[in-house]
Amino acid sequence: MKLAVIDPGSGNLASVRRAFERAAQEEGLPLDLTVTTDARDVRAADRIVLPGQGAFAACARGLDALPDMKDALQESVIEKARPFLGICVGMQLMAERGLEHGTTPGLAWIEGEIAPMDPREDDTPLPLPQMGWNALAPTRPHPLLEGLPAESHAYFVHSYALRGGNKAELLATTAYGGPVTAVVGRDNLAGTQFHVEKSGPVGLRILRNFLRWAP
């Protein structure tokens, strides 16, 4: 299995690599993993991962700066329907646009925009970024979430979140002054707002599921 992990200039690439290598080992799957800025690697891959951290605009610029990369993503993910996973800002880039440091177009693979959070509890603002372990609440069954125990927790670090998304594309939420989109997906696309590579056994289970996923 060829897995391409795209390097947009920001992301926990070493952690993502280690997490996928362990997931493949536990699943007994041979894995040829490449961390890349080369569109040719994406076109040759069986599965594609886009990690990201920091600001939406900066990650979008980093992706735009990679020659032919967005065309390769469109061909491989949308036209050829190869499984895709966006992680943290990589998941946010799947949306129509981001509102961090101005309005920046996203890939427009899912509905909605990435907007600033305003979490409150009894009208009292909660700290931002939302940082730490939060429980996941699946909204419908999905192969990516199979085998997760009840009250699974994942590791979040973000101040912006998906707003105006399509309920049919929502797979799980978390709670932070109200519901927050945690996992999205449709067809061969999936994305996690949390750092799946830092989410311990829960994250590892999701990565194992992704490697076995046959949308």
C-alpha cells in the first residue's frame, strides 16, 4: 500500500509517520509511506493524508506553493476516489473557505467555512484555543469510527472550527461551550479536527480503520 503524506509546510509530520507505521504494523499491512511535496507521489498513492497545524491561511498558501499539487489532489481524491484523510488544519482545508487572517478559499470538498469559535458556559467565555482531551460523540456510524470505545477522547488544539456544514457530512462532534465539529466525511473523504496522531489508542484505531477503509 502506497501512502502519501503531503507536507504543506506545517504539520506534525514525524508524529504522523510514526503513528501510521504503528497502525500498519498492528494491522499487519505492508506500508510504503512517503512524506512529500511532489505531486507525482500523490498521483501514485493508494491513500492520501493532508496534515496541518497553525493558521488556515498559512496552510492554504503552503499547499498552493507546491507545484501541481492541487491538481493532483483533485485527480486522485475527487476523480479517482482514493481514500483521503485531513488532519486538524488539513481537515479545515477541505471546507469552502477559512476566515482566519482574512478570507481564504479552501478545497471546497465539504460544505461550510472555518470560523472563529466563541465558546461560552453560562455566558462566560471559555479559553481559546480549545486545548486538551475532549470526548467524541459520533453522530452516525462510519468505518473510520468502528471499534472506538464509548466516551473515546481525542486531543484538540484549535481556535477555529467548521460552521455551516452539511449534517450529512458530520460524523462526530465534541463539546466545548456547545457542539463542535470533530470528524467529517463523505464518499472517500474524511477529516478530523483533532490531532489523530496525538490521540493515543483512539487515534491509532482511527488510523488503522483508515488503512482498511474501502469506500
